[in-house]
Amino acid sequence: MVNQATNERKKQKANSFIKWIAGILFTFFIAFLGYLLAMLPGFDHVGQLACAIIIAVVYRQFFGYPDLLRNGITFSTKKLLRLAIILYGLKLNIDIVLHDGLGLLVRDAFVILFAIGLMIWLAKMLKADKDISLLLGIGTGVCGAAAIAAVAPIMKTKDEDTAISVGIIALLGTVFAIGYTLVRPLLPLIPIDYGIWSGISLHELAHVAIAAEPAGEDSLAIALLAKLGRVFLLVPLCFILIYFIKNKNSGDQAKRKVEFPWFLIGFIMMSIVGSFILGDIIPVSNNVLEGTSIATTWILTAAMVGLGLNVNLKDLRTKALKPLFAVTITSICLSIIAYFII
């Protein structure tokens, strides 16, 4: 009897492990489908991340949530998401930001405060969902999906709210990036100024690259530097957010505790490694760095697939339309303001 019970427990553990692995692989499979979709004309500007989320959301509506794979999907949503944020730190070169981008940091800080402040005000005026609106404000002001993914655990937002916010910011950012390339020939801006404008106002690193690259190498370099300044400010923003959440919930013992985002320490450490160790102390080829960047994209995409599977489109109508309207207005105003402060 004892041996039979032991064997039964082993079988259950083995089955649970297989389902866990299958759940993780399932998120990467949809990420792969997103990669293939992003290769098609029209979708190539949308990007793998947004395409994968769209597929995940559509899957949920037609086939429901795959409960048998829940543990693996949750692992991708929670653990792999934090790993992606940590690896994202390699994209931030602190040395370059501090030496060459100090002047841009002031404008970056203004942009972040403006985007978040305007989104909060518009959310109140429109009576929009507060959590989604704040996530969109941070995504617009800082660095798109990565910023949303970083602050969502601190805010303890619902997975579907995080997925909705990431989807909106990815799609809207793509529209604006393409719009920038279309209006560039009409603007009286030299390539450097156009690069700064793109870097301090567009949503994600990919969007900045799409918009600035046609203006030349100098434009792209200054654009990415301006964008990296906003990424650099993500860490202090997270700690400010923790402070405000703690104070807001100070009267509620059950909500007072805010989990410390340890993954941000990993983000900082990886930024330090990428800025001062790799290449200077430890020789690393560009192929390795490029491979790590690609892996980061895949891991983040798989995590976002897990979030997308939690989205119910019936709730999307009531929760997302007003925040979408608000973030569109905010993005337009941000582009106009940024144009006059470059």
C-alpha cells in the first residue's frame, strides 16, 4: 500500500511537471506564431510582441483558457516576465546616459511626468479604469511594454489589465512611429533634432528605431540615447510608485505591504554589467549581445502571451475604450510638447 501510494504521488508529480512544461512551451508556441505573423506585409510594422498578444487574445475568445496548462502559463506570466525585465537591463548603457545624455535626462523626466500626469487627469475626467490608465501613462512616458511589465507587479494589477495595456501601447506606438516617418520630410528639423524628438516622445525602443532610422545614423544614435534616458528613469519611478502606494494604503493593514520588486535589482545589476563589465573587463562579441537581446524579446513575448490569454473581450469594451481614447490624446499632446522642447 505504501509503495502504491508513493508511486501514485510520483505519477502525479510527473504529470504536473509535464503539464507545467507544456504550458511554458504553449506560450512560446504562440510567441512563434506572433513572430511568423509579424513577417507578413502590414504586420511587420506591428511587431512580434503585439502580434503574439493578438493571437493569444483571439485564442482565448474561441477556445477559452487552457486550464490544463495553467501552471506553466502562470510561470511564463510571472517568472519569465521578471526574467525578461532583468535581461532588459543589458539594453541600458548607464555610462553613455550619464556622460552624454545628462541634458536629455531633464527633458526625459519632464516627458514622463507630463505623460503620467495628463493620463491621470484624463482618466478622472473620462471616468476611465484607473489601473489601465496609469499603466498606459507609464508606458507612454517611459518605455512602453517593458515599463508596464515592470510596474504591474508593484501595482498588483490584474493580468488582463496588464495585457490590455501592453497591447494598446504596442499598437498605438507602432501607429505613431509610422506617422513620424511620414511627417518627417514636412518638418523643419535637422536629423539630430528629429532624433531627439523621436527619442523623447515615442513609446518603445523599437518604435524609436523605426522612426529615427530613415533620418540617418546620427539621428538614430541620438534618438536611442534620448530613449535610454527614459529607461534609466524607470527605476526611480518604480520606487516613487512604491512610496505612494504604501502611503495610500497606510490606513489599511491588509494592503499596506507592497512587495519589494527584487527584479529591479536584477535590472540594475544587468545594466551595470552591460555598461562597465561586458566589453571592458570581459570580452564579449556582438553576436552574443545580439543573441541575448533576441532571447529577451522572446521571453518577454512568451510572458505577454500568458497575459493575453487572460483577456476577455467582453470586458475590453467597458474597460479599455476610455483609456485608449485618453492615451491617444496623451500621445498626441506629448508629441506636440516634445517638438517644442527639443
